[in-house]
Amino acid sequence: MSDIFKKLSTLNVNDRTEKKGKFTYLSWAWAWDTFVQNYPDATYEIIKNELNLPYFNSEAGGMVYTRVTAGGITHEMWLPIMDFKNQAKKQFDMMDVNKTVMRCLVKNLAMFGLGLYIYAGEDLPEEEKITNQQISMLSQLIADTEVDIAKFLQAYKINTIADMYSSQFQHALSALQTKLKKQKEANKDATQNTTN
């Protein structure tokens, strides 16, 4: 497994998804942007039929295909043109084709790891929890800033600090460090005002 696949497959993309009925969709613009940041050489191709149209039609319905090449690897993906119930459509227009092509591209990117767990029906990707050192660091900052621990845990949707994922750590650390810095500046200003 490549390092980039490992990294992409553990990214939590839930805040970039949209629910439509019981189906989950990942924003194609965000997916492509994130993918290219990891694979700057990435290219994609929309496979076209003999009339140079981006879909293939049959009695069973329409189908689109995309091909993505990155890191010397090429993956091809396909997706039927579907209705709001995710049933194949026999009658469709170019808006249906356009939406399906972009969904197919996102599915194609999942073959490289990005958002792959969505297609497995999982709520969260497997991801490393923070280390004991990181737990201690956050615990100390929470104590120093007198942050309400219950609200902190609720904000990150965890029961204890040890439940935090490594992808959440940097955000939590930065937020607490910023809060501590502001508190110190406010205390310094208050001390200066009382001495004047």
C-alpha cells in the first residue's frame, strides 16, 4: 500500500459530504482539490462514445466512465446514470450525465483511497488515535485555559480525550494555544492598566 493511499484512505471526509435520502455524496470540487494536493501530476479523462458524447446508452440505461492517472497508476471507474432513488435511468438529459460524470470521478478517486470508506458504508475511516504525549499536551492546555471539558469533548464528538483522532489533534491544539495566548495578552493588559 502506497503512503499516499494510506494517507488518503484515513482522511475523514464526512464534513465534505452531502446526504440525499439514504445516499452520501462527496463534493467533487473538494475531492479533486485534495487529490491534486497529494498527487500534483494527477490527470483525469472522461471516456466518450463514438459520437464524442460523455455517456454510453443501452436498453439497460445510460453509463459513464472516467479514468484517473496518478503516481504512475491508472484506475478506470463506471457509474450508471441514476434517479434520486439510485435506480438506473433509461430516459435522461445532459444535466443527469453531467452530475453522473462528476460522481463517477469522485468514485474513481476513491480507488486511490480518498473517501473509499463511503463506498464501504462505514461512518468513519479507520484512523489512528492520538498518542499519550498528545493527550497530556491537550489535557494541560485545557487546564491552563480553563476550557469546559464537556463542551470540548462534545465539539469533537468524543467521550474522552483519548478518543480523539490524529486528524483532529492539530485543530484542537491550535485552538487551545490561540485561546491561551489571548488569555495571557488580556491578563498582561489588565496588569498594565492597574499599575498605571
